[in-house]
Amino acid sequence: MDFSFLWQGLMSITWRQLVMYGIGALLIYLAIEKGFEPALLMPMGFGAILVNLPLSGVINQFSEAMGETPGIIQWLFETGIEASEAMPILLFIGIGAMIDFGPLLANPKLFLCGAAAQAGIFLTIIIAVLLGFDLKDAASIGIIGAADGPTSLLVSQTLGSNYVGAIAVAAYSYMALVPIIQPFAIKLVTTRQDRAMRMPYRPQGVTRRMRILFPIVVTVIAGLVAPASVALVGFLMFGNLIRECGVLSTLSHTAQNDLANLITLLLGITISFSMQAERFVQWQTLMIMGLGLVAFVLDSVVGVLFVKVLNLFTPGNKINPMVGAAGISAFPMSSRVIEKLGQEADPQNHLLMHAIAANVSGQIASVVAGGVVLQYFANLG
């Protein structure tokens, strides 16, 4: 009896696949031991190992005897991401149901922080083009600066980027590393005195009617300004409307927990289809990881500098410059970073509610920015 099949798979492993096993193991380690976004990084890491096993059954295989045998991860990718970007978009319902826009509605000026902190996206697109990436790949890389994994995945997939896997890994990994990246970026452009600046929190009356109208109005305005953002903004705001309407509490709870957890789990392992060794292990992947880091740092730095400039024109009710860095979409990690840095500078300095307001404005701004990128770059050859 021929037992060669027992070692044939082992002999078929390439050095690139070995690299992917290492990357998969690293993602699993970061998820389990360090607690970095475990719901995403653990499925991505395990999936990276699954899709890189020789003749893996989780991706389509062809043999003369049996023809094409479908693989579950490839089917999930083609159905849930490639065909309609369903998984990233559906996840926005759960995200929207988790968000409380009350602090932002109480201080609408902080909307500007969310807009300013998206500058890293467009600056990184320029840098990527200068490094030789074509426009659609550069736009897909730049959207890593949205600090929003589903948006990064949707934009890169819709634009047909050659580096979907690397972009997804960069986006989700850096989201998990916000507590490490942001303090470094913020301290580059702030003094201890800046970080110690106090902001009293005096919430104005935010009525139930305002909370209900807000997601509807934002969706209409975003749809008129950037129609390509309707799927992103619309599903985010639909989730928030479920939360705020007051008559769908069971559905709101389901969206925040069961739906969000299930989609996150499936999304993580499905993304791994784009992490096959021959496409992932390239020198461009290292460049994308570097550019993703640049995008995150630029988001934070520009957000801080924008608030410093804004304070020059608003003598009263100044904003702590760090709150500008919370304008990225990484909710609520960035808010917690700002609160921690504020208390390091002054133990009595509480910035959490202001940072949350900027953070949720960044959630809106990031999906609008994603829509703007799609609107413009999808029409380019």
C-alpha cells in the first residue's frame, strides 16, 4: 500500500507558506496573549494557516477525477465579500447600534475633529502614488487611515486592489495597536501642559427627537454629498436608529451583540482567503504595512494640530488638543487613550466624554471618506 500521501503535503510546503504560518501564529499570539482585537485577529491568524496548507480544502481545488471541489472559505469570500461586500456592510448595523451620539450632539463643534483626523487618508494616498503604486491601489492603501477595518476592506475590494489581504491585515492590526501608536503620535506634537488642559463637561439637553432625527439627517446629507457612501453611512445610521428609536430594544441588543459578534467572527476567517502566500508574501506587503502606520500617525498628528489652530480662533471654550486625535474611527479605543494621557498629565483631568464625541464623529467621517474615495477613484482607469 502506498503511504506517500502522508508526507506529500509536507514536502509541498513552500517557504512563502512557512512565512504565512508564522504570520498566522503571530496574529493568534497577539489576540490571545496580548488581547489585541481577539475577535478579529484570532480568526484571521487561524484562517491564514488554513488557506496556506498545500491543496487546502477550504479553498477551491481541481482534480481530473472529481473536477472542481468548492472550499468553504473561498465560498464565503466570493459570496459575502466579493459579490456584494455584504459582511463589512452588515457589520455597520452592529457598530451603529453600539454608538451613543449624545456627547457629540451636546458639543457639535467636535464634528470638526472627525473631519480633520481623516487627513491621513489623503496624505497617504499621495505618498503611495509617489512610491509607485497605481491610483486604485494607492487609494485602497490610504483608506487604512480611516482606522476602520470594514471600510478598508470594502474600499479595497470594490476598487479591485491587488493587495486586499495586506490592507485588511494592516487595518485591523493597527486598530488593535491604537493604544500603542496613538500615545507616541500625540506626544510628538503636544506638551505636558497641552495634555493637562481641562475641559469641563456640561452636556446640553439632547432630546429623544434629536437622537432619532440625527441618523436620518446624516444619511440624507452624506448621500447627497457622496452617493457612494450610502451603503456605509446608511447601515451605520440604521443601526443607530434601531438603538435610539426606543421601540426595538430587543433588535438593538441583537445587533450590538449577536449580529456584530457573528459577522466579526465570519469576517475575520473569510478575509484569510486573500492571505494566500503567493499573493501576500511580497515586498509590497511590507510597504503597505509601513504606509498603514504612516496613515495612523498622520491622522493623529493632523487632528491634534487642527485643534491647536482652531483654539487660536476660539478664545473661550478651548479644546484639549489631544481630543483632535480621537477623531479617528477606532472607537472606543482612541477615547480611552485620550482619557489615560490626560490623567497622566493631571490626575483630575477627565476628557473621556469629549474624546468619545470626537471619536464617534470620526466614525461618521471615516465612512464618508470611504465613500468619497470610492466616488472618485472607482471612475478612474
